[in-house]
Amino acid sequence: MDTELIGFLSQLVTGIATLLVALVLVFQLRNQSRQLKIQHQDSDNRMSMDILSIFEKTFIPHNYTDEFVDIMYRAHNEGISGLSDKELWAFRQWSIVANRRLVTEWRLGRFENRQQAQKQYFRTQYSYFFAYKANLDEYLTRIRPRIIGSQQLADSQGILAITDELYEEITGQQVNNGEKKL
């Protein structure tokens, strides 16, 4: 055999081997990409279930004593004016946990890649939160500053815009740097 032919065959074999290795790597990358998508979906599903569990523990009355259910009922219907100092403290603790759950979901990127779904989800969740008149009473002085403070942890401008918009829709009062504008 001629040396040119041997050189050509060796280059051909080397090229085919390189092509096969490249194909195997592409196949492995595609499998890895699919696995990452599955893991991301599993994480989202787990976060959803964890959030539902926390939501139930936070919002469902049978998780509380009759006294606390009474506090929640008055906070819902009468606002902070219907609560004693001790009851207001208990309600505020509940409110902090409920708000923290929502801010944490935002920080973890709940529906981050689907902005319309994200906005609708948080509008719905904060609608439940603002169903308590006491939370509306406390929004400008306690809740809104906490959301603003959470900006150091994550971009909470979006959640702030959602809560401000809801507050304005529900109360008919405009939010202007934390002050009511009639």
C-alpha cells in the first residue's frame, strides 16, 4: 500500500472517530439538559406543595385556637380598631409570617419565567392577604416598609407594584411614598 493511501485512511478513521465522540457528547448534553428540566420542574412542584402546606397552616382556622380564630375574624371585618393591644400583637405575628411567605416565593422566583402568571398569582395571593381589613390598615406603616426592606434580598419592585396597585384598588387611596393621597 502506498503511504498516501495509508495517511488518507488514518485521517479518515481519525475523523470518523472524532465525529462519533462528538455525537456521543451531543447525546449526553441533550440527556443532561432534559434531566435539568425535570429537576427544575420537580423543584417547582416541591415548592408548590411546600407553599400550599404553609398556606394551609397559616390561613385555615382549624389550625388555631378558638380565641385566635376570633382575633382573625375581627381583624378581617373590623381592622385594627377592633383588636386589643395583645390581639393586635398576635395578628401582626400572623401577618408577618403570611407576608414573609409571599416575599420568599417572589425571591425564589415563583413563576419568574412567566410574567403574566407571576403577576396574577401574586395579585391573587395578596388579595387574600388584603381581605383582612387589619392588613389594609397596616399596609402603609408596617407591611409596605417590610416589602421595601426586602429589596436588599431580591428585586421586590414587582411585588411592591402589585401590592401598591391592589391597595389603591381596594381602598381607593393612592400610595405616594407610603403616604395616603385622597
